[in-house]
Amino acid sequence: MSRPKQCRKILSPPLMVGFKPFGIPRSELEEIVLQYDEYEAIRLLDYEGMLQEQAAEKMNVSRPTLTRIYENARKTIAEAFVEGKMIVIEGGNVDFGRKWYRCRKCYKLIDGLENHTACKHCRSGGDEELIPINNEQ
């Protein structure tokens, strides 16, 4: 029996909930999941340009574990590109450090209820519009 997964530290959820191929209706696409920790590995290594040791420390995992997470992320993204699948970013054993929400109407990312203000797409600006992201832990 394998050890339980260690909780991975993530700076914040991604701004978007996923990506889809251009020109194909969502109803016709197969989904593939990119977990939050896989997204974070791509963000730290490829976008931020960190070394694996630095990124592993930020995520609270070992360097070999980060390498496995990164390889899974690259495989998932490659499969989506080659096979024309939609990427949905969700799930995994992660810790965002604080409570995050996403608006049901405009999908805006909100860092805590105290920071929720109505935007031009949201009429009421009430907390009932918010979906807690941290419930997936």
C-alpha cells in the first residue's frame, strides 16, 4: 500500500477553469483533467522559470515528486493538444493557504469573501453567487 499524498502548497487557483480547442463546440469535446498541483508545477517551472529544487520547496514536496507531477502535467497537456481534448483544471490534495471562491456568473476568482465586489457581469454581488474552490481538498 502506498503512502497518502502529501498536501501540496499552491499560491492561488488558476484564473481560468480550463481550456478548449478553438472552433469545436464544448458539447462535442472529451475532457481531460489537469490537477491543481500539475498546473502549479507548469506555472513554477515553465512560466516562472524556477529550478526544480526551488519549485519543490514552494509546493512542499520533494524534487522527485515534483518531477513526477510535472511529467503528468506535460502528458496531460500533450494529450489535449494532439487529440483535441478540453482541459479542465481541478482537484488534487492542495492547500491554497486561504479560502478562494469563483463567481458562478463571470468565473472571476475571489480571494476571500471580504474581497468580493460585484462586477459588471454580476448584478447582486451577493455571496450566494460564489462557489468555494477549497472544498475539493
